[in-house]
Amino acid sequence: MHGIWWGLAWQEIKQRYRRSVIGPFWIALSTAVMVSGMGPLYGILFGQAVSNYVQHLAVSLIIWTFISAAINEAGTVFVGAEGYIKQVNLPLSVYVLKLISRNLLMLAHNCTVMLFVLIIFPPDNFNSIWMAPFGLLMVVCNLFWLVLLLGMLSARYRDIPQLVSNIIQVALFLTPIIWSIEMLPPGRRFLADFNPLFHFIEVVRAPLLGKSIYLVSWLFVFITMLGGSILTFLVFKKFRSRVPYWL
Amino acid sequence: MVQLITARNLSVDFPIFGMTSNRSFKKSLINIATGGALAKDASNRVTVRALDGLSFDFYEGDRIGLVGHNGCGKSTLLQVLAGIYEPTSGELTVDGRITSMLGITLGMDAEVTGLDNIYLRGRLMGLQRKTIDGMVDEIADFAGIGEFLHLPMRTYSSGMSMRLAFAVATSVEAEIILMDEWLSAGDADFALKAKDRLTALVSKARLVVIASHDLSMIADQCNTVIHLEHGKILSMTKK
């Protein structure tokens, strides 16, 4: 539908930060405050070199904010658009794309912080940094089906958004974001492999931090992308027309 | 005659969630329902039958008036024709581009300028940015908002916002027009201008469907009057 979602996404960002002096850069500023506040303290708590830890924390938090916000908002992607859905005949994907674009715009603002951190504390190498956009693209594709699926389920079963936000809340602590897998004893590192969110973060994070590429993560993200898309396509095909009735 | 809209046995059931217990309450509801008929679907859920087995053919040049009490299904039928609700059962074929005049203020933002709102509305009506570029002057001129065009819409009087919404909604060429009540806006002078503009738009359209309580307007504008009651067609009179 000729890119209307992009305009709507900008509109929402502008709405949120209207008449504020620095506008959407509040997103970046709050991330900067969080990283500079948490970085040194948790670096000491975990016994890490501050440069390494701040680098890890900044990149992880920014990717996590993007992924978790998109998943959290999935519950209201259709419920919140009830006024639109019941008055104009737009494809449902417009609302999903709008949600993802809005979060990508916020990610773009946050990237200024990431850039800043990576300039002050440069990683060992930039050999695989070109893979980061591909990682992000795969995450976005995964978010597309996930948001669509969760959005439909949430329209029908209103407990889903609560459940999802609960899981996301806990996941912040269970996923290597504030801590890293290198802090786990070598024999326990496999535990992270059972956490899908770890792989989602890792495919973007590892290239940015100059870490070696973890093939399991790429495979996992790729397979979920295919499997999830097929599942969502089937659910969508069957229940697409029911969504307005559920609102 | 070219057939533009065909419906065969079209029904729409709205599920009601969170009402699976308390049977007696449901029974008592069935007796007092003034809207669609309450029923139970296959999985024993309570549903409201908003449209019940409608069949009709609308041809090129038709001006259809939908009349009936509140809750008789007029608005639901318009929403179904607009493609918002897919019929729960039965068939509906629409051959032509639908211009829906339902919710003409949807998406307007009081915090941005009138100009930006023209674009917002235009985009929601499915217009390209470039197409809107060429329409802005005419729309602003008709709405008569003058230099307010470049001010946030929260500075407008409610009449001005409505005039702007009306001007955008009626600025397009339309094939099939769907309208819930005859659109109007503004003071007496503007309302007169608005009537001329809408009449011109309607007269160029291939098909028009209007839901209204205003029987004299319906008699004035329509060649076919459909009387709905409890989601069924009570009568269909052609002039």
C-alpha cells in the first residue's frame, strides 16, 4: 500500500515528541544516560574492564530495546488501531509495518549513542561489521511475522499482551544483555542457546563488536524466519478476515 | 446495464466474547434485542446477526438509499461494502473502485498544520503524495481556511476542521461512493456550497449508496430505497 506506513510511523514519532526541544533525540539521550550510569557500576560488579563492558552493554541494550519494544507493542498493533481498521480498508500489514518502521526510526536515533561508544571504545576489529545489516534484516523479517501473529492472537485473546510483556520483562535479565555469555563458566554457555532472544541479539551484536560469528545463531534466526513466516502465513490466511470482528 | 455490486445471501455475525456463561441473561437479551438477532454459532458462542441473508444487485447509475431504525444494519452494510468486514457467509462481488466517505476525519491530527492534515487524509484515501500536491490549493480554497492553512489545526474552530475534512473527502473523482448520512459541514453559507459540491461529485459517480434517516433527502437523491430491519431487507422500492 504505497508506503503509507512510513508516513504514519514518522507521524507517531513526531506526535510523541512534539514541542520538545530535542525531540526524538530523547530516545538517544535516555539510552546514553542508562549506559553511562550502568556501565561503570556493572563493569565493576562483574569484574570487567570498563571499556569492554560499556561497549557490550551499549550495543546489547540498544538492540534489545528495539526487539523488545517491537514485541511488546505487538499486542496492541491491531487493538490500538481499531479506529482505523473499522473505518478504512487498509491491509493489516500496514499496521505491522508501521510498528516496525517506528521502532526502526527509534533504533536509528539510538545508533548515535552506539556510534559514540564504538568511537570511544573501539572493538578489536571491524572485520565482520558488514554482516550487522544482514543480521538486522533477518531480525526485522522475524519481527514481521512475530508481530503479525502476536497482533492477531492478542486481538482475539486479550490475555496475550499481558503474558508477552511479562516474558519480555524477565527476558531482559535472563538474556545476555546486562551480562555476557563469556561470564558463564565454559561448561554452562550452552544454556544461552535455548534462549531465542539471545540468537536474535547475537546476529546483530557479534559483527558490531568484532566477535567471531556464531553459526548456531545465524542458523537459528534463519530457520525461525522460514518456519515462523510459514506458520504466520497459514494463520493469517485463515483468520485475516476475522480480525475486524475481534476488535 | 452494468452490474457493479452483487450480494447473494450475505450475512454478518458479530461474535460476543466473554459471555459464555449466564444463559438466562442471554435469553432475556434475545427478547429485548432491537438490533440484529442474537444467535449461537456452531461453537456455542453468542453472536449478533447484524445482516441476515441479504441479496441484491446494484447497477451502474443506481442511487441506493438505505433506511431503517438504529441498529437495523445500515452502517454494517456500508462497512461490508467498503471491504472492512468480510461477510461471515454468503457472497459479495464488487466491480469498481470504492470511495468510502465513512470516517472522513479519521487520522487528522490537531497538532499539525491544516496543510499536513490534507496530506494525512489524502494518503489514507489512497492518494499519492504527488496527486495531493496538485489538489492542495483547490481544497484549501474551498474550505475557506485562508492563512490558517499553515497553522496547527488545534487553532481551528470545529467548523473549520469539519470544512477541511469535507473538502478533502470530496476532492476526488469517485466511482462507487459509500456515505453514512449526507455529508455536510459549516455554517449556512458553507452548507449550501457543500451541497453543490457533493451533488456534483455524486452525479458523476457510477454508483452511490447512502444510509440515512433523512427520508426527504433519500427521496430527492435516490432511485432505489432499501428498507432494512433486524438485518433483513424489508422492502426494496425502485423509482
